[in-house]
Amino acid sequence: MKILNVVGARPQFIKAAVLSRVIRQVPEIEEVIVHTGQHYDINMSKIFFTELDMPEPDINLEVGSASHATQTALIMGRMEKVLLKEKPDWVVVYGDTNSTLAGALAATKLNLRVCHVEAGLRSFNRQMPEEINRIATDHICNILFAPTQHALELLRKEGLGDKSLFVGDVMYDSLLYYKEIVDGKFRLPDFIQTDKYYLATIHRQENTDDITRLKNLFYELGKLNYPVLIPLHPRTRKMIEEKYISNSLIIIEPVGYLEMIFLIKNAIKILTDSGGMQKEAYFLQKPCITLREETEWIETLEGNWNFLVGMKDDLLKEKLKINSFGPQQKYFGDGNAAEKIVKYLVTN
Ligand code: UD1
Ligand code: UDP
């Protein structure tokens, strides 16, 4: 049987790498990896294939950056040709990017079977491009793999329960696999010491595209009691001017996944608007502040492990002071989500 993996943006390389490792253990599966080209810088794309031991993409659609509609349409047009040629038994799409929706739309319109890994996530904020991508993708795919029971419940409420399965989170599988491997492989940047820095990432459109909000955010981060290490997403790099970056903000290029796990492990706390980073902080028992008004990963809010600090509040310092944490639950599965997904695809 043939499984065609659609990837395009940073978190999808990590998710697909987990599935790919399992797929390659099953001799009867032929795997085809299609990279849409949504992310293309070496440290936003190639580094993940190299360090996560994933085969290079068989096909790169090379769409590059564009507006939402243009990017989605370009991927669809180019994807259609690939799908007609490859005729996969299953198409796998991940997460909630434009590559996810475009891949799912192109495939379902050809009556190919498509599954959605990380289905059922909702922020209930339709201003987010990702929310539109998720809802549309879940409604058109044939099978939905939910990472948590909560996601499964949300899918049921939308009438999608019959085609939904709880399998756990492939990002949890990944973290368990790599979390010890990173030790001793990296060193902290100059001026940064273990447990004496905050680690921050910012790339969400709602934070970057409102320049006043972005400036305020950098201003608040610059006032904290420890330096803030920021591997900066190219989107944010393009929006923020040097003059808003105070001396206590240590800006570096985006890092690879393994280095990021290392940086999370050594930080005192995490500040982020990333979906993946909120969970990695939780898995590694690092307190997290989510720089947004809402989160899809509501499980991480329990026990003070994660706080929402949107720009309407001035809560950053207050929430950073909290240092009592409740027990964690096994919300994200047993670390074998990818095995469950591949087993389903092979037997259906
Ligand atoms: C996308 C996803 C988002 C995901 C994020 C992961 C959508 C709608 N958004 O957001 O859900 O969390 O990826 O990181 O699909 N750029 C570069 N080099 C690159 C890639 C991007 O310079 O390799 C710059 C370009 O100026 C581009 C901008 O970043 O216009 C935004 O990239 P894009 O892929 O459109 O969205 P992300 O913000 O990365
Ligand atoms: N990540 C990374 N290098 C970075 C920033 C993030 O490897 O410089 C990883 C992070 O550890 C997580 C994933 O990328 O596994 C999250 O991707 P991102 O924040 O881009 O997207 P989101 O999860 O918000 O969709």
C-alpha cells in the first residue's frame, strides 16, 4: 500500500518524522513524502529532515510564502498533479496550516482517502487562520486522529464522532523518543545560564501583525528578572525593529528540534504563542506562559503548568511568580500514537 505524507511547515516535519519512523518498519508500505515548500529556510525545514532521520521529501512543490488564499491555491494546484500520478491509498495531513487544508482539499476532491493527524483542536477564535484550516480539514477528511480525549469530545460535538479516534499525540511520542538524546549535545548561548533564563517563541499572526501589540510584548519581555532567549521565527524577525529589542533579550536564529528540547529543559520557564511549545513545556514539566487569549491545549492549564496571558492583561510578572504546581495527567496518550495511526491505515 502507498501512504502519502503532506508536510510544509516546521511542526509538520516533526509530526511526520514520528509517523515515518513507524511506516518504514512496515515492509508492505511505500511512503511518499510531499513537501509543499511553505517553509523553506534551512533552519525552518531541512534541519528537521536531517536531525530527525527522516527521508528527504520525494517531491517539493516549492510554493514559498504568499497570502493565505494564494498559498493554499498554489499548493492545491500542484498537489493535484502529484496525487493523480502517485494514486496513494492514504493521504496523511498534519495540524492546521495552509499546507494541511490544501493537501486535504486536493485529495478529497480526487476521492482519495485522507486522514487528519491532530484533529479536533479548537480555539473558538475564527480570527485565527489555523482555526479555519482545522475546522475545514476535520469536516472533509475520512478519518480523524484526536490527540486528546477533549479533542475527541469536540469532534463529537461537531457531529464528526463516527470518523474520529483517540490515539494520543504524536508530539508526545516524539518528545519521549528524543528527550534524553539531547543531553550533552548542545551548549547554551553566551550570557545564558541553566535555570536563569526564560525561553520565548513568538510567531502567531495575532501577535506579529499588530505592531503595537508586538512592541508591547517585546517591551514586557525586556523587563523580566532574567534574560529572555528568543529563537526568532522569520515572520516576527521581519516585523520587529532592532530599537524595540532591549539588552536582556537574546535573539537567535530558529533552532532545530533537538536544540529546542535542550533549551526548554534548561530554561526556568517558557513564554510562547506556539502550540507545540506549550505541550513540550508540559511534557518536560516546565511552567509555561502562553502569550495568547486562548489555547487549544486546555489540558496544560491544569495545575498551574500553563497560564494564558494575552495582551489585554498585564499579568505576565504576576503569573511568572507562581511556583506551586499540581499533578499532571496522562492526557496525551501512551507515547504510541504513531503506531496506532499506522495500524489503522494498514488495516482499513
Ligand atoms: C505557519 C502556520 C502556523 C504554524 C507555523 C509554524 C499557516 C496559516 N500558519 O505560520 O499555523 O504555527 O507555520 O511555524 O499555515 N518565512 C521565511 N522563511 C521560511 C518560512 C516563512 O522567511 O522558511 C517568513 C515569510 O516572510 C512568510 C512568513 O514567514 O511570509 C510567514 O510564513 P507562513 O508559512 O505564511 O506562516 P507562519 O507564520 O510560519
Ligand atoms: N521549534 C523548533 N525550533 C524553533 C522553534 C520551535 O524546533 O526555533 C519546534 C518546537 O519545539 C515545536 C515545534 O517547533 O516542536 C512547534 O512549531 P511552531 O511553534 O513553529 O508551530 P506551532 O506548534 O505553533 O504550530
